[in-house]
Amino acid sequence: MTATEGDGAQPLIEVRDLKKHFPIIKGVFSRPAGTVYAVDGVSFQIDAGETLGLVGESGCGKSTVGRTLLKLLEPTSGQIIVRGEDISGNDHKRMLPYRRQMQMIYQDPYASLNPRMSAGEIVSEPFVIHRVATGERQDRVAALFERVGLRPELMHAYPHEFSGGQRQRIGIARALALSPEFVVADEPVSALDVSIQAQIINLLMDLQDEFKLSYLFVAHDLAVVEHLSHRVAVMYLGRIVELTDKATLFDMPLHPYTEALLSAVPIPKYSAESRKRVILRGDVPSPINPPAGCHFHTRCLYAHARCRAETPALREVNPGHWASCHLHDAGVKFPLASPGG
Amino acid sequence: MSQEVLPGETAEEPRTAAATAVLEIDDLRTHFFTRAGVIRAVDGVSCAVRAGETLGVVGESGCGKSVTALSVLRLVADPPGRIVGGKIRFGGANLLDLSESEMEAIRGNDISMIFQEPMTSLNPLLTVGRQIREAITVHQGLSARAAMDQAVEMLRRVSIPEPERRVHAYPHQLSGGMRQRVMIAMALSCNPKVLIADEPTTALDVTIQAQILELMRELQETFGTAIILITHDMGVVAENADRVVVMYAGRKVEEAGARTLFEGPGHPYTRGLLDSIPKLDVAAHEDAHRIRLNEIKGMVPSLHNLPDGCTFAPRCEFATDQCRAAYPPLLQHRPDHLIACWHADKLLTKPA
């Protein structure tokens, strides 16, 4: 029933029907005035050593998925299963052993490092919290610095003395300190210059090979996501609308939103004629009051009466290829337009 | 076949182009005088844009692309910034010689600018209609009511739904894409000859970016506006610019027609940049052992501590002693292709 059934082997991470709703509180009496449906029933699985890309536009809930999955936010409902254990109800104490194995890299290397701690203190803080490596912390930190491409002398420098790319390396070293199995990388390169972006992307891929890491790679840049991921999930207004391996997603998108997203990405190549594009009308609706039926119907070029009334389920249209769109039932042929051309 | 560009001569641009250029920037130098020393944010940049043409200016943060744009409109904060040299030719005059009031008559009228973050460039206390109207009343002397009608018309032209209602909206009531449309409406309200767009879509989602770029193209076709499109996004440039200027550390390192540049980039920096971007079509078809991206090692040098010789040399894989000793001249290595690199001829014969 979910887009999670693999080929029998137990996945490292499995998320089932995860929901995260935020109440909107107003006025002096803190009356609830509505709900933000940030994540509204998301399911996927991630195998060991795999990267699942999570792509979508601002406000689609992709970052909230990452944070809820690590229980930095309490899920409203749904299950988070790590190696067969459901951790969604775990309290702080029972989360501790999982926190060592599940780490996070943040988008903004300026906001995610404490300016009053030296780079070395930042990277060794996980050792302090988890009370490990007491005698050899300095050496471990030095080794981590070297691994992420920072000179160990820089341990004594403070975050403001580093460039954006170097700060991101510090964030990566901190995430790797406890040798996690799983890392949520939330837009780790979007604040960086293009030439620095490539360095960090390469580093993340090298580390994955070396430490057999699994990533949930959250980003809005489809080219970056396709480059790093094995499989890609596309989110729109709190829901996954399509999930498949990256080549299939690019060659044969099954959801009109994926098609539009692919076609909107500018390609750094010269072509004499402008590309045939699917240009969506309007803006992403608010997750406070999402449209009824299929959330995408207000912008979809192919929407019909059923889309406005009935929510399409995420179902396996082709083996390993999940999409939530009524058009597949109606027998419409996909892809609708060639995304690359 | 390299041709030396003599100082003082505009052989950089083909003469025909210079003759028909709407706006011509010639050897612009904008420096910032700080306690840490002089920062040469723009150090001898020349380029020109013709009517109906889009000139793309690309480069990473700190390369001087935005300061170039601000210099054209003389909006660089002084102190600490000052335009210390060069000319900006527009309508037969050098903008740098004009008085402040003459300049005010040009800003927002003949030359307009749109900025990256519409929320910080719109006044949050005034309705968008009031803000669009301001430019129209100042420059065209229309009555308040006629200006308001024109504001509604401009909002309609940039495809804002229900313009009669939105004209009374405050910026915070609009989405990012709508605010950028308002900025464009404001910038185009006086039919400018030149539109300078500084990262106009960087803060927007891709589907909204596609809408805005499409809108800019349509408006350009209708009004023949010359557009200077400043961006860090090579994809946006490839799909929208006719000519491209690549900047690095305050200087122009390469200029060519879009096709020439993307099919045969000559400067190692341009080549490195293009190779370091993940390409959607390639990325989708790599096998499980994904291809490593090309890295440009190191980082952009700090502008108050530039290396001797070519500023890109410390990061360049082709750098030789010659590069570390002297900055290379900007030469025409192929027809309509300027490159500032000692090894450009050699590199052009090498496949990218």
C-alpha cells in the first residue's frame, strides 16, 4: 500500500504515512486558528548506502520531512522505522542511541554553527554529548578535519573566520563525528558559489562510498539532486507526487508536476531555438488551505473534474515507479511532452 | 590571430556594435576605499548592449557584476565606493559627467533596474500601485488618476491576476513571484531603453523563474528593450542571453556571443565553471558510481589581497610562471571572442 516495499531486504529507514501538522495559534487566548499541513502522509524507504533525493519548491514540506524523520520535530502521526524499529514514539532518552546514527547537515553554514565555539569545539561536541572518545578527541577531530578537506590547524579558528564552503565542511565533519549510518542533508550546497558547490557535492559522494552512508538529500535544484541521488521523490504541498530512480524520472516522468519541474530547469547549453517548455500558471497554493482533491490541480495543464474532487493515491504505475495522478487511470500517455528537448 | 586591444581604442567591441549600442560601459573602474585598503570591485570593465539584445553578465559572488550594474545608475554608496575611471555612454552623453538631477531623470525612466530580492526593494508601507505610480508621475508628468490607470495596465501586462484589486495590495500580501512581477512592472512603466536585471530570479522557485524569464522575453520582443541580465546561473544565461560577459575578481575575463561561449569557452575559469555544474540530462544517466564533478580548487580571492599576475592563476590548472608574473591582456582570439588568458589559443584547440 505504500511506496516502500523493496525487494525483501530490510531497508535502513522506512517512513510510513508520516504527517507533520503545525497548529496556527492566534490572539491572547492562543486560539487555534488553523493548521499548516506541512507534511501530509509521506511514505518512502532508504536502503543502506543509498541516496534518496527529495525535491520540491519552497514550502512543499521537504525540509520538514527531513527534520521530522530525525525527530527534531515530533511527528503528528505515522511511523519512522529504523532497521525494523519504529522510533516515532521514542522519547528523548530512547532516541539517544539513534541520534548517533542519524545526523543532519544544514543549508545555511552561517546559521548552523555556534559563533562562540571554535571549529574544533563544534566538531568535538558530539563526542562530549555522547561521552565517547574521551582521551583521543583531539586526534579524532584532526582526522575529521583532514577528511573533509580542512587543515587541522584551523581547529582553533572561529566560524566567522571561514568561508561559506569551509563552514559547510565543518558542518559535514560534525555530522560525521559519530560515524552515523544515515545523514539528512538539507540543501547543503544551495548557499554556495557554483565552483564551491562542486567541491561539496564531490565530498558528499566520496564520504558516502567510504563510510557506506545513506543520505536523504533534500534540495530544490533538480540537477544537483539527480547528480547525487539514486532515486528521487518529488514533493508538492506536503505530499510525494512521484518516486522512482533518477533516470526514469528524467526520461519518463509520470506526474504533470514533475514534467513541469524538469522543463523549467535552465540548461547551461546553447541552443538556437528556445526550448519547448511547460510553463505552469500561478503560484504554489498555501499549505494552510491546500486545494481539495489533487493538490496540484490548480496549476495542472491536464486537470479534469475528478482531480478537483478526489485525492489521487500514490500507486506503483510501473515496477518501482510510483506516481499519484488520476490521468494514469484515464489512460493518458506519458510523458506528455519531452522534458529534455 | 590574436589582436592586441590598444588602450583608449574600442576595438574590444566590433565597431558596428559600438555604433548601435544603446549603452556602452568603457573601462569602468569602481573602487571601495576601506580601512583595510582599496578594494577594486570593478577594475577596467567594458561592454555594450544593443536594443532588443540581452547581455548576460555571469560570475560568482564578489566578482563585481552587481557593482558594475549599480555603477551604471551611479547608485554605488559613496563613501566607501567611488567610480574612479571609465565612461558610461548613453544617449550621446557620459553618465558619469551628468549632474545628480540629470541622473534622476534617467533612472527608472530610460534605464531601470530590477533587483534580486523584491521584498527588500519594495517599500512595505506603500501599496504596489502607489509605488508603480510614483515612477510614472515623476517621469511622465501624468495626473494621479491617469498614473493609477497606467499602473493597473502595467500589472495586467506582467500577468498579475485581478490587477484592479492587486494594485491596492501591500508587498507582504503578494507571493515572491508576484512581487518580482510588480518590480518588473515598475521598471518597465516608463518604457526604458535599458533594463538592468540583477539576479532577477535567484530568489524564486524554478517554475516561477520560468514564468518570469518568459515574461521578460515577451516584453523585450514587444518593446525592444536592451537587457543586462546579471546572474550566477549559467543555465539562465545560456537560455536567455545573446552575448555573455564572464567576470572574475572585478574584471571581464571573457566575452563572446552565447553560442560561441557555450560551445567553445576559452578562459579556464569559464570552462571550469561549466564543468562544475551538474547537468540535468547527464546526471540522470550516470551509473551508480556517479561521475565526479570538476572542481575549481580553492576559492575566489579576496579583493583587497589579489595575487600578482592573473587573478585566477592560483586556482588554474594551466597556470605557468608567465601567468603568475603578469595579468594577461584581453585579446580577440577568434572573431567576436575576447579572452584574457595567456594560454587561450592553446585552450581553444583543446576540446572542453
